[in-house]
Amino acid sequence: MKNKVALVTGAGQGIGRAIALRLAKDGFAVAVADFNQETARKVADEIAHTGRKAVAVTVDVSNREQFFAAVEKARTALGGFDVIVNNAGVAPTTLIEEITPEIVDKVYGVNVKGVIWGMQAAIKAFKAEGHGGKIINASSQAGHVGNPELAVYSSSKFAVRGLTQTAARDLAHLGITVNGYCPGIVKTPMWEEIDRQVSEAAGKPLGYGTAEFAKNITLGRLSEPEDVAACVAFLAGPDSDYMTGQSLLIDGGMVFN
Ligand code: ADP
């Protein structure tokens, strides 16, 4: 993957951070893009310490102009553009009756619009470089089945699978493949927060994220961020060249399709 450049959004922590570190290990120069400037810088420094090229870019993926500027910054700083990983996401829990316009705007803004703007910005950068590229979008196991109290999030992740399939058809003629990944329950700050919120609403600890809950997962354990990063590394590399429009489940066997 020498001389290839990848941009990963939401790369300041959790799954995105693991993806950024893995792609760097595989030889990519990596743009670490996040809303949070401080965490993005930390991860970029971590990569730079391993001797790989990295740049931190601050971006709110729900803002189209910001996203285009971030991709352009990455392309200029790293000298190319080959892969975008639209990983940033938010997942507030709510009961159906308590969904507010603000929650819908926020979740669809980041999880759905963010993916659309990211694909557009990447297409522009690939064209400027005079070649195709790979677009990789984050869906979820919740993009295959409804998850309790996550209606807005779950529907946003169903939408991402639709975007991935459609974009794959629309962009093949440009030499661009579009695939996705669908994590299950990953040990990240996001999942800890979901566990806390759902338990609080239920008035008792539900223990999502515990060994007890892991019994519901075919492989009997929660996911490490690195499990997901390995799947994304495959999608970012040449071994997936003959794949497009797919959203791979990497969930320990929670959902079969
Ligand atoms: P996950 O389990 O998907 O890794 P986390 O909540 O642990 O979830 O991490 C999500 C990352 O996405 C965080 O670093 C967060 O700052 C980032 N993020 C959230 N919203 C945005 C946004 N609008 N634009 C860019 N990055 C964002």
C-alpha cells in the first residue's frame, strides 16, 4: 500500500482510531479526520511515531463544505487520495415516542448526510488525481435488524447500506468501488455510552457489554476495534478489487444474511 493515501473519519477514538492505525501499519499515509481536534492530533502523532505519514484534519462530516475542505487538505498534505473510510457516527438511544427533531437531524446529519458528503468529496479528489478509488462506508449490524431504543440510529444505518449499493452502481464506470462494514458490539466509548443510557432508562443495569451479554453472540465475545479494522483493511486493499456494493457483517455472528 506504499504511496497510497486514506482518510478515515471519526478516527480520533474507537473503531476509527483502530482503522487509522491499521491502515498506517499496512502502509497507507493516513488522514485522521475527526470533529475532535485534540483526539485526531493524538492519533496522527501515534502514527507519525511509527514512521508513517499522517495528518490530522478537523471536520464535522455533516457539513458539506467542511468535508470537501478536509479531503482537499488531506490530498495536498499527503500527496494523493485513494481511499475514504466514512466511519464517523453517533448513536443516541431513545424510545420511539421520545424521538425529537433535533435527534433525527443530528443522527441523519452525521450518519447519512456525512456519508453522502464524504462520497462526493472523495469522488472529486479521485478525479483530481486522475484515477479511481475505494469508498468504504460504516453501516452496522443495526443496519440489518432493528435494535432496541436505537430506531433513529438503526434506520440511518439501513440507509447507509442503500447508499453503498446505489453508489456502487453509479460509480463503477469511474473505477470507484463502494463497500461497507457492519460492526456488532464493539468495545468503544460509544458502546459504553449506549449501555449506560439504556440501563438508566430501564432503571437497572442491563449489562450490554458484559460477559453475560456476550453469550448472545455466536462467537461468545464482544468485538475489539481491531476486529473491525482488519475487515476495513481488506476492503481498502487490493484483495477486495472485485467487490462492490457489499456491506460486510463483522459482528461475531449476531446477524446472518
Ligand atoms: P465507535 O463505536 O463508532 O468507534 P465512538 O463514539 O467511540 O464510536 O467514536 C466516534 C468518533 O466519531 C469520535 O471520535 C467522534 O468525535 C467522531 N465524530 C462524531 N461526530 C462527528 C462528526 N459530526 N464529524 C466528525 N467526527 C465525528
